[in-house]
Amino acid sequence: MRAHVVTFGCQMNEYDSHALQSELAAAGYSFVDDYREADLVLVNTCAVRGKPVEKVQTLLGELRKEKRRRRDLTVGLLGCLAQLPEGRRMGEKFAVDIMLGPGAITEIVPAVERGKYRSFEFRSELQFYSPPPPSGAVSAHLTIMRGCNHRCTYCIVPATRGPEVSRPAADIIAEARALEDAGVVEVTLLGQNVNSYGMAEGTGARRRGLSGYPSFAELLRMVGRVGIPRVRFVTSHPVNFDDRIIEAIADTPAVCRYIHLPVQSGSNRVLKRMAREYTVEFYLDRVRRIRELLPDATISTDIIAGFPGETDEDFEETLALYREVRYDAAYMFIYSEREGTPAALHFGDVPREIKVERLGRLVDLSKEVSLERNRAWVGREVEVLVRGPADEGGLLVQGHTRGNHVAIVRGYLSPGIHRVVVAEATPNRLYCKTDASQSFGSDARLYQLTSKP
Ligand code: SAM
Ligand code: SF4
């Protein structure tokens, strides 16, 4: 039997798709790149914004046509969207055979055996499930916890992924060791809020730890000792990003000094309406501490433009915060109303043209700041994890630095870790050479002229 898996959304979904593929492979499935050649098509979905939901809908439309041509084709709608009323309606409309929520993915084999199957449970065995290492990969994900206890008013994740559940540390370490044995040189620890790993129910800075679990800071040190040269983690919530975590990063050479610390807004009024549980002052104190203990760390963030009720003044405060922190990179989103969230139920949306205009100003600022930050790396030696040929072709390979900059290196370097020298910088790329005497030549400029911003 041949399967094809389509993955939308975040790294946790990629990890879950890898788990699904591992289960299917053990049950005898092989995998094909073209869904027209598959007997089983699984769509692992994201529901965090309207855009990925629209993409799923388009794909399900195509799969319905394919099903009409081939009656034996089985289609599954999995993941976050499947868990929601919106997804269930879509599943019915497009006549999908299997629907599994993100907490029920371990049921995939019985589901395909039965042909018609639905489960939206958060199954406890997922807490103890470890997929085998991906074959031939230099980089891998490792989910350390699932779900989210926060209730950010814009966010659908607590509804799709349920409350926080941490995996046992011994399982995480065993999985990290298996990844190292398989040749993985970079592991990214995943969770919606990894900083609250091993904590009891609730939220906030003073949460108790669960007995038998290390704190996230301790877990970082433990994973750092496994021997994988690069350890990363996403996502951090500012409320739980305490000094012990910063100290663990400073003390553990394997842990990359790259911190993704979503702020969402630079206005206290908006942060309160978002129920983010911190103030701008609290956030800036976390950044100050990072800069003190990890002066060479890169910091990125998530920002939502046009949250309901956001005024011009609020937005100016976000721009001011951006200038103050001087982020290396940012993931910026237009607010997208999600059915059933408190923001959708209680707040009126900002007109789209205002949201688009604000996003545009934010993107312009981020490019200006990133260019300034990236130029500071020119002439310095950096470590790049090369993944393969660069997207734009030529005699170039592509990878990323420990600080998570996209790096383009001139020459044929094999996948793996290399030391190179930064020759030129753009807002979203570092152009590197393998020895200091080499010049990057015209490729960087040509690429800058032809690439999309
Ligand atoms: N757990 C992480 C956190 O607390 O920052 C991130 C989870 S969420 C999947 C990733 C990002 O999507 C968020 O940081 C937020 O910026 C963005 N996001 C979530 N809901 C959104 C919405 N309704 N509209 C626009 N962006 C949204
Ligand atoms: Fe969503 Fe907030 Fe939880 Fe992040 S912390 S997943 S933004 S509810």
C-alpha cells in the first residue's frame, strides 16, 4: 500500500507527521511524492490562522475529485483543524474517510485498517510515544510536551491541542540518544510553551513543578550532555522564561544561543486584551537579562498586527518596542479571527486595510533592523549546518547558523556542520565563504537582485 502525507503548519505538525509515517511504515506502507499514485492520503492540518485553513479546503476539494475517479482511495483529515467544529464540517462536506485530532494520531493504523474512523480524544499513550529517528536527517525535532494551558484570546491552540502534558524526561533523553546514534547533529525541542515543561496545572511565573520531572532549565542541561552538537528549543513564553533557563543556555555549549521569544504586541493595553500575562516592562526585563548573560544571542519574535481594538498609538508602541529590542528576525502576522476564541466572540475586528498597512510598516522596520544586525556578522567566523544545495542553485549550498540565520555558502559542502566566514549580509541571509581570502563575487548581488524580499 502506498501513502502520501501532506503537512501544514508548525514544527510540531512535522514531528506528528513523522510519527504517522513511522507507524504506517511499520504496518507495511511505502510513501509516494504524488498523491495521484497513493492509496491513502493524509492531510495533517493547521488551524492557527485563516490562510492554512483555506489551503486545506482547496486540497480537500482536489482529493474529493480524485476519490470520485478512484473509489478505493482513502483520505484522512488529521491534526488541529480536524479537532474543531470548523474542521468536522469540512470533513463531512468533502467526504473524508478518517478524522483524527492531534491527540489521537497514535490510532492511525487501526483507523486505516477500518477505512472509516473518527477520534478526537487526547490519548494518554501519546505522552509515552517515541517515534524512531528519521533516516538520513542531519536535523530533527523532538516534542517534549503537548498542549497549552494559556488562554491567549486570539489563539485556537488550547482548543485544538488541549491542556499541557509533559513527556517523561527519561523518554526524551532516550529519544535524543537515538537521534545522536542515527547521525543527527541538531535537535529542536518542541512545545507550545517549552519553558513550562514539567510544571503542574495552571499558568504564570510561580507555577509549581511536577514531582519526578526536571524543570525546563534542567532538561536543557540534560539534553545538552547527550552529545548532539546543536540543541534548540521553541517556543518560549516570556512569563516562564526565567533566569535559570538563561543560565542553562549560558552554561551548556551545545545549546544554541538563539531565543524565539514571542511578544505579540508592544502595548500593555493590547497585551492585556490578548491575556498574555506579562507587561512590556516584564518582557524588556527578560530581554535585558538575555543580553547580560548571552551578549551574542540572536532574538526573534512573533507579532500580531491589527489585534481587535489596536489603535495607531498601540501600534506605534509595538514599533518602538521593536526598535528597542532590535530583533534579529520576526514572524509577523495579520490578526486572523478564529471561530470560538474569546477575541472572536467579544471584540470587533480592525478593518483589513489598516491591518495590511500596519503589517507593511512592521515588515519594513524588521528588514531595516535585521540588515543592521546581520551586517554586524560580516567578517566573523560562524558555524553553519549545511542542509544541501541553495534554493537559487549555482555553486551554492544553504544552511543555518547557530543563531538561526539562513546562510548561503559558496562551494560544494556536504550536509553537516562547517565553519565559514560571513562575507555579505542582507536582511534575511548571510552570504558566507569557506576561507577568508575568497570573495563572494557577483552571486550574492545577483541573488539580492533576483530574490523575493
Ligand atoms: N505558543 C507560542 C506562543 O505562545 O507564542 C506560539 C503558538 S502560535 C501557533 C504561533 C504564532 O501564531 C503566535 O505566536 C501568534 O503570533 C500567531 N497567532 C496565533 N493565533 C493567531 C491569530 N488568531 N491571528 C494571527 N496570528 C496568530
Ligand atoms: Fe496560543 Fe498563547 Fe498558548 Fe501560545 S501561549 S499556543 S499563543 S494560547
